[in-house]
Amino acid sequence: MTDKIILTGIEIKGRHGCSEHERQHEQLFIVDAELYLDLSRASKTDDLGDTVDYAQVLSDIKKIVGGTPRNLIETVAQDICEILLRKYFLLDGLKITIHKPEPPVEEKFAGAAVQIIRQR
């Protein structure tokens, strides 16, 4: 059983999508992140150095989603996974879900999402 830090409902504006309109106009993306790591040491020491600083993780996610436009939210999710696994050596793995609540389609529905799970 792995411990986890869960970050939900991170709202970030970005310009991801295949259409020119999506590249030119920001739209809302909502990110959920589950960070898998052993929290036993941090729970005993009460020291931020023994865990992953989720404020930093939030900043990293914001830079990626708000940064370079991608055609696919699959690519955005993969970019988040790669950077977080490279930067935070305590992570054993993570699950990233990116919601696109208002995709530019005619059909009415609650939105699209992708979820990527990566492990070391």
C-alpha cells in the first residue's frame, strides 16, 4: 500500500487543442494529481524536507498547463508526469487527470478528460 498526496480541482487557463481557435483563446483546464510516495518518515519528523512540497508541485503544474500549447491534453498530462518524476525523487509514481470542461464541439456534455498513471 502506498501513501499519497492528493491535489484536486486545480484550475488553470491554457491554450491546448487542435483547432486554431483553441490555440488563440485561453480555456479552462482542471487538473487532479495523486502523488504516490512513502509518507511514514514525514509523519514522524513533521519536516517538509521528508515529503513533497505540494505548493511547489502546484506551481510546476501551473507552468506546464499554462505554458507551451499542445494539440492533445494527453501530451500535457505526460509532460506533467515527466517533470514531476524528474524533479521529486521521493515520488514512486503519480496519477494525473486533466479535465477539459468546455471542449469546442457541438454536442452538449460535461467535458472530456484524460488520466495518465506513471511509476518509476
